[in-house]
Amino acid sequence: MSTDRLPPGQQLAARGKWPVVGERQPLAAIEPWSVTVDGLVAQPRRWTLEELQQLPATEKCIDIHCVTRWSLLDVPVKGVELKALLAQVNPSPRARYVSFVAHTERHHSTSLPLEESLSLGAMVVWSMFGRPLPVDHGGPVRMVVPGKYFYKSVKWLSRIELLEHDRLGYWEAEAGYHNGADPWREERFAAPGISKQQMQKLLATRDWSEQSLLALQASGRELVGLVARGAVLRAADFRQARLQQANFEGANLSNSRFGEADLRAASFLDADIEGCDFSGADLRGCDLRSLSMLGVTFVSLSGTAVVDETTRFRDGLLDQLADEQADFVRSRQVSIE
Ligand SMILES: Nc1nc2c(c(=O)[nH]1)N[C@H]1C(S)=C(S)[C@@H](COP(=O)(O)O)O[C@H]1N2
Ligand SMILES: [Mo]
């Protein structure tokens, strides 16, 4: 058996076995089942299952990789490409993410960058293994997103919503699953190397003091009031995260990304923020009296940080910034102490 198609840490599921993972059934059946495409589109639209099945269908063989380490290769699927549906709703140029929502009790959902979902060939699927989709596997219709861990493929699909900003899905928000979900890079958990239980606890308590969480994936997360005093958070991804009042005092955040994050009244007092990117972040009331400012970015093609007289900088450290960054800070009314 060739294993070059098995991503690291995966095993083939037992022959003839197709495990059921997560929810087992939808909310009381919608009759007739329909899928709505809306959000940032000019012509929102709803298709019943029958109408979907009248569109030009696509059939292909895909590989399934579940984050719980089983894989199925060459699974025949039949459905309609997301691209074909979007061609009929006129998406806004502002749409950058897509959220797939299930008709289930917990309104289960998952999301992807729009471009990526299209380039991976995301499909709305009603048949797998040559048979109508069984209910426990998402029948009558589910998403299938090839090339991502299977938690990016929502069962009992009822809505496809186009968004400007990412909205984390159920597993990503509640269980700490990685929002990237690339099986070839083993993007299983938001903090590689810690367990799902540990990650859930960290998200629930929001106390990360003194913890070591390298390369944490926390983009778009709701983390208001986070306490991460003295934590080691090198290379974290906090883009678009909500971090008002977060306490990063004395933390090591080198090379972390805070693009477009809400950091109002957050504190980086005595933190290591070398190489951090704050492009487009809201830094009003933020204490940036860090240990060093080497390689810090406030303005780039992807955005300009918001600073005002309540944004605090340490006297002397501005000289460590690249010229363009130092000019930006000096051109604003900030507090230099
Ligand atoms: N609505 C819904 N979709 C879901 C889930 C879920 O719990 N609810 N679990 C996901 C996960 S983690 C996996 S691995 C796959 C499992 O699909 P399967 O049960 O058909 O194998 O569905 C995904 N889609
Ligand atoms: Mo999964």
C-alpha cells in the first residue's frame, strides 16, 4: 500500500470502515431540504436538494483525513462545486471568508478563507461511495473540502455564508482545533504539542500565565481580558483576535502576529515583542512599554495601526524601529514615557 498519500500521523481506516465522528443526526428534517447561500452576496439564494441535483454535477475521488488520525483514500463523491453556486449569487469583493452552517442543535459550523475553499474544490455533496449520503454521515447534503482535515467538511449543510472577517467554527472555537487544518502540516490543534483537554481548559479559563504555547493559532478568537503574564507565546497568530485588556506583561511574544487585532487597553509592559506585526491593530489605551522594539511593524500594506495619546511607548525604544515604523509612531500623538 502506498503511503505517500498518507499525511504524517495518519493511518488507513480498517477496510470497509467509515467511522462516524461528531454529531450523528440533524435537527428534525427540513422538508424539503434546502441550502441557502447568503451573507456578502448581491443575490442571496436558496436551492432545494432537488434543485441542487439538477445543476451540472461533479464527480471525483477524494482522500479523507480525520484529525483523529484515520484516513480513507479514493472516496468517490458526487455533488456540485461551491464555485458553481457562487457564480449565481454575485459575491461582494469584500467577501474573504466562507462559513458553512449545519442544521443541528448546536448550529455546528466551520469556516475557510474563500479563495482557499475554491482552489481546493470545495463541494456540496449528496452521494459518496456511489450511494446517497447516509444520515449519520451528513445526509442528505454535506460539504466536502478536499485537502483539509475532515472537520472542515460540515454535515447536514443548510447555509453557506460569505463573510468579511473570519468566524471560527464549532471545533475550532470550542475544542481548540487548528483553524488552518492542513493535514500535511499536521495542523491539528491550535497549540501544537498540547492536548485537546489542555487547550479547552486554556480557552475556558483564559489564564495562560507562565504557560508555554509555541506557534499558537488564535486568529479571530474572542479573548477579551486574557491573562498571559510571563507566558511564552512565540510565533503566535492573533490576527483579528479580540484582546481588549489582555495582559501580556513579561510575556515572550517574539514574531507573533497581531494584524487587525483589537488590543485596546492591553498591556505589553516588559514583554518581548521583537518581530511582532501590529498592522491594522487597534492600540488605543495599549501599553507598549516593552523590553525591545526590534523588528516591530505598525504600518504595512495590510493596514495601519490605530494609536493615540493613550498608546504608551517607552522612551528610547523607538530608535530600534525601522525608519518607516519610527516615522509613523512619531507622526502621531502618542505617549512616550
Ligand atoms: N454538523 C456537523 N458536521 C461535522 C461534524 C459535526 O460534529 N457536526 N464533525 C466533523 C468532523 S470532526 C469530522 S471528522 C467529520 C466526520 O464525518 P463522518 O462522520 O461522515 O465521518 O464531519 C465533520 N462535520
Ligand atoms: Mo474529525
